[in-house]
Amino acid sequence: MYKEKLLSQIKILENLQEKIGIYDVSETIQLSGEILRLANKLDELEVEYTTTANLDKSFEELSEDKQEKVRRFIEERFIKRN
């Protein structure tokens, strides 16, 4: 999602550079690469956020008894190890 938006922004930037006559290709390539790297990271974070939100929603839909069982499992399996 972010990646497509940022790719279109890069294209607009490149078009403006051509029209204005500014041709610092190396800087444009460097900035474009950095923008794409950040866009990919944003996409990854969006997937993680969505997954977490779905887990939270699923957890809230469990009965209190099952929520407690999940909490105990997490504590025994992950928290006490560290």
C-alpha cells in the first residue's frame, strides 16, 4: 500500500526534475532507494499491526476462562524462560 504511493511520488519527483532541468541522478537514485526501503518497512509494520489487531480481537472474543488459560500458557512458555 505505502510502496505504491511512494513509487508514484518518486515518479512525480523524476518528472519534475526533467521539467526543471535538475539532473542529480545519483542523489535521486539514493533517495529513491531509501524511500523504497522505508516503504517496504512500513508495509511490513502494517502486516504486523494487522496480525496483532486480529489476535487481540480473537483473544477478546474468548471466554474469561480461556483467556486465563492463554495467559498462563504465555507466562509458562515465554515469560518464565527469559
